[in-house]
Amino acid sequence: MMSEVDQYINRFPPKVQEILQKIRTLILENVPLAEERLAYGLPGYYLLGKPLVYYGAFSKHIGFYGTPDGHVHFGEELSAYKQGKGSVQFPLTGEIPYGLIEKIVSLRVKQINSNN
């Protein structure tokens, strides 16, 4: 049986599925203890019961949500992208910055672990 996250990813065109799957793999390889579930209609990851990150596909971009703290530390690197409070949009027309996503995930892990 497919998980809710599998079902979510499979709704999109192959190119977008590939991007979503890469982000998913990056998160799960870096945080093997992360709990994966659909939250707010998006794939969400939790560590020690606390929100780690979320991501989702939209018509023209991939939304990535590292919570406000996860984005503040990478303001300069994220400045090239449209942002909201705790969110950033990576356009589907450009390269997805997987290395930056990985850095945000790592920071969030450290933040969660230091608060426990």
C-alpha cells in the first residue's frame, strides 16, 4: 500500500515527481529517525515529535518550509528566491538547490536536538 506521501508525489508530472523524490530522499538519508507524514496537505517530517521541515509542489515552484528559524540562518543564500515567513519558493524553471535544502534540514535537526 502506498503511503500518503507516495500518493502526494504521484499526483505530479514525472519531472516534478523526480524533484519531490530527491528532496524526500535527502531528508530521510540525513534524518533517518524522522517521521514522515502528510501535514497541512504537504509532506512533513517530524523529529522527536517536533516539526522538522515540509515541502510541496505548486504550478511554478517547489515550496520549502524550514519554519522561520530554518530560513533566518540562510538569508543570504535564500535571497535569490521568493520568500514568506518560514517559506521559500524554488522555481521549477531553475535548478533546485539541494545542497541548501540539506543545510536547512541539518540546522533544523540541531535546533530540535538542542531543545530536548
